[in-house]
Amino acid sequence: MSEKMDQLKAILGEVSDLGRAAAVLGWDQQVNMPPGGGEARGRQLGTLGKIAQEKFIADEVGQLLDDLKSEFEPGSDEAAMIRVAARGYEKAKRVPPSFIVEQAVVTAKAFDAWVEAKAKSDFSIFQPHLEKVVELVRKYVSFHPQADHPYDTLLDDYEPGMKTADVQAIFDELRPQQVELIKAIAASKQVKDDFLHKKYNEKKVWNFSETIIKRFGYDFNRGRQDKAPHPFETTFSVNDVRITNRFETDNPLATLFSAMHESGHAMYEQGVNPAYERTALESGASLAIHESQSRMWENIVGRSLPFWEHFYPALKEIFPSQLDGVGVRAFYKGINKVEPSFIRVNADEATYNLHIMLRLELEIAMVEGKVNVKDLPEIWNAKMQEYLGIVPPNDAKGVLQDVHWSGGSIGYFSTYALGNLVSAQLWEKIEKDIKGLDEKFRKGDFSELLGWLHKNIHQYGRKFEPQTLMLNVTGSKITPAPYVRYLKKKYGEIYGL
């Protein structure tokens, strides 16, 4: 390897170290930090972000990237590293380090305000902070060349190459088919799920969640699960990938599915080629590819009948009174009940994407300046009525339910729905490649599935653009057709459609 490549990797390694150190502070902020520490934590994150930004956008890095761009064979790890680093460099170069500091301080305060506002179900506490966050998001967009749509700049940070118009076209194709399915289900006999909302012991549910994800293949020697206001996964290195979870007294078994979801993200990160550590290729290809892993483990695997044919006897043994008289098929139908609901993360698969479409519309309107932050609760409730036929009883179950806006993560939400599409698209390929998956799940064996994902998705990190990766693995770019087939087959059987 050339001396210049060694120099570049050394700088990128230090930038990565700073980012991972900031991630530790961010994890601690949500897991351990006392409420009074928010402002100081914002300054600390801002300092680390500023140093990382200055180091990354130094002229030396630009010169090294120029010198190295034609030195390696196309398709090699080195060429991919240069391509991804150069893309990041060009975007980062446009953002002043002072802005990084300002954004870190504003979002740290906004997170604390969101936690308080959600606890008190009072949007007015969060409103002034979100106004500053949105103002900074628009400022960030202004640093970049004019795109077809201002939202494109934000979306590209999470889903490289994807345009707002692309997402809207996919959603426009998907929405009527999902609405048609929901209407058909609504006209059918509803399944029972009252047993899911009884009182369950939190510690026992938590422990069972860890039993499940250990069986999946989440390596607790390189990870851990802690409590936080909103579940998330964070990576400090390929050997330290952590998840958080929460317990909801009115929906206690949601903890199981949150663990499955976040472990899907974490197993992706644990499976990235260790040689990519501290380079531009660490982490996942995009948020949609990442989300496909979490949604796959949570829903396609974790809400399947063969999965529960293995795990249900143990769950019933732990909670005999709560599940008394409930057979495995009744349990399976209950956890897949389709019903409009207030909380996105607990939404069933048939209605989930409508939550995302709602948020996408609001984010685009905020970026365009067509919606004022102060009006969000009212507009949110109106759109919930339009999309799902229900109105949240309070802000906590409405506009305040998600943590993302407090951190400035505007441009993120559509990747959740795209991840659903990718998960089903990958699953059709997986079922062709791995025979007898259902029987393996009935035995509690997920090793072959995880091995397939490691081989075809995880190990590559960010080496391939997301659409290129999908073409390589499935022969097609991201398309809604497999997801629609999956929903119709699964819920057609559950509801007798």
C-alpha cells in the first residue's frame, strides 16, 4: 500500500475515533446522564464534532484524495474507500466547523426538552427548541448546492443517491395498495390481543428479550442492552456495539420486539469486515439497508409462526397466568393484529408505513417553510385522522413520540419505510438460497440466516452504494412489489382474505 494511502487512513482513523468518542457521550446522555448535564454535554459533543470536522476537511485530506483517486483498481476496497471518503469530504467541506458546535449545543438542549415535554405531554416545552433545530437544518441545506428539492440534501445524508421524488414515487405506488389491504382487514373478523396488554413483570420480559437476541446471534461479548427513553443502536467499534430498549406498562411485550429490532441493527455492525474499522467503509451502506436488517429480524422473523412455535412454550412457562388458554396460533395472530395505532414503533406491519408517510410530509413542509413548528400538534393530529382514522389523545402519543427531531435528524424517517421494502426484497432471495427456513426457526436455529446476511450484506459495510448492493444481491433496485406480496400473503392467511 502506498505511503499516501497510509497517511489518508491515519487521518480517517483519527476522525473515526473522534466520532466514536462522541457516540459514547451520546449513548451516556440517553442512558446514564442526569437531567442537568445537557448543556455541558452539548458543548462537549460540539468540541469533538468541531475537531473531527476540521481534521476531516483539511486541505491535506483533499490533496490525498485527489492523488489517490486513480491509484487503485475499480472494485477494490481501496477504491471504494477513496470514493466514500471523497463523497463525505465534498459534503463536509461545505459545512463550517462553527456550525457543528452550534448544532451540537442546540440539539443537546432539545433532547432534554423533548424528554421533559414527552413526560409531561406538553409540546410547548419542546417547541422553541425544535424551532431552533429546524432553523439550523435549513441553514445546513443552504451550505450545499441547490438540489431538485431542498429535502434532497438531507435525504442524501442517510440514503446516498436517493431523491425526494424517488421516495414520493415509491410511496405513491405503495400507499393505495396498503390502504386497500387495511380496508379489507377492517372488514374482516378482528383477532384478539387482550393478553398482550396485561401486567407483565418487567425484569422477566427484559431477560426474555435477551434470551431471544442471543439466540439470533447478537454477541454480548461485544455488546450490551441498556434502558433509554427511545430504543436505539450505537457503535463504538466492531467489538463494542450496544443497544438500548424500554419497557411500556401498557404494552409490555413491545420490549421483545424492540430488542429484536435493535439487535438487527447491531448484528449488521458486528458483521462488518474488521479491516474496515476506522476507515470510510465502517458501518452500513445506508439507513434503508440498515433498517432492513432490524425490520427483518423484528417482523419477518420475530413475528412469524415458526419463530413462536419455538419460543412460545418458554414464554408461556414464564407468564402462565397472562397467557392462560392462549395457544401459539392465537398468540401469533395477536402479535400481528392490524389496527390503527398512535405509536409508530409499536405499529403493525400493515399500517406502519403510513406513519412514515405522515412524518415525511411534515418534514418536507418544515424544510420548505410551509409549516410552522407551533402548528405541528394540530397538523399531526389532522394527518393521523386522514391516514389512520384516529386522533392521538395527547402530545406524548402524537407529535412528541419520536426522539429524532430533537437531534436534528430530519431526512431520516423515509428510510424506515424503505427498510421494510428492502427487507422483503432480500427475504425473497433468502428463501431461494436457504431451504427449510421455517423448520430451522422451529428448532431455534438462526445461524444460517445470520451467516447469509453476513456474507451478502454485513461484511461489505459501506463498500457499495445501497442501490448497487441491492442489484448485486437481488438483481433489482429497491422496489415495493416484494413487500406488497409479503403483506398480502401473511395477512391474507391471518384474516382469511
